[in-house]
Amino acid sequence: MKHRAVFLLSALLLSGCKTIPSPVTVSDTHDKHAMLKQDLVWEIGNSGRTIVVPAGFVTDYASVPPVLRSLVGTRGKYSRAAVVHDYLYWSQVCSRAQSDNLMMIGMKESNASKLKAWAIHSGVSYGGGYAWKENADNREAGYLRVIPMSSWDGFDDYYWPQYQKALRDNDVSERGYVRDNSFCYLGNSTEVPLR
């Protein structure tokens, strides 16, 4: 009886958690990358804190090594959390560990399987250092991942790396989005925050 009461209380508390909304996207010619056509806004648990991934952001969803894709694909119930994670790795407004933990919270809220969520979280925690550094280097070199609306036309006519280089070569820069980090402390654990 006591276990049933604890379960019911937990279910009631978690029922108020908000799943990350599905992004509205357009894909590049290889269908490997997608650009958000509107902001993706996620309230983390019931914390009242939100992450806003800006319209124009380009994601590759879950970066899974080819050898593991038969077990964990690049897209699934964890895709929305992967989009947020890609953005956090690009913007680097949180620490890498906080970004990885926020992805785990997002996967929990998206009802990803526990095994896949653990595998993805472990993978980014242990192997994400290269992507973190590459993103910092690319930003420093003038590459962008948040395409200004004036440059959206043509995205779906190109493979993203080619389009990204063309944008850099034409001095197109990221602008018009806020780099907020008021939510980062929620990534100090992998628990879904409740009020």
C-alpha cells in the first residue's frame, strides 16, 4: 500500500513535466542535417526555466558513430533532446557536463528508453570532448550554426557543410538570438527538476 502511494505521488508530480516540443524543420539535400524553422522552447521539468533553441539553428540530431547505428539511430524519441544538446554544444553557454546532463533530462521527459538514454548520455559524456572543441574552433573561424532568416532560402538545396562554408565565405554571421544561461544549474544533475 505504501509503495502504491509513493508511485501515485510520483506519477502526479511527473505528469506536470513538459515534453520538449517537436521542432519544425527543413532538411538539407543529404537529410543528415535539419534547420529549425521556428524557435524550439523547452521548459525543463517544472522548473519554470526554459531553453530556447533559435529558429535557423542547424542540427544533426544524435551524432551516433556508424558502427552503433543499428543499436541507436540518429533519430528517435531522444531526437528533441539531441537538438537541444547540439545547440548547447554550439553555444557553450553551459559547461559540457551540464549540457550532457540536460540532454539526459530531456530524454527522460521524452520517454526515451532507459537503455538508449543511458547509452547516449554515456557516449556524449565520454566522447563529446572532440565535438565540444570542434564547435568552439568553428565559431572562432567564423562558421555559424544559427542561420539568419535572410539566408534560409537555399538551405534545402545544399549539403549543410557546403552551405555553411558558403555562408562563411560570404561573411554571413550569427545574430539576433539571446545566449541565456540562467537554466544551466539544472544540469548539475540528471534528475528532472520539480518545483
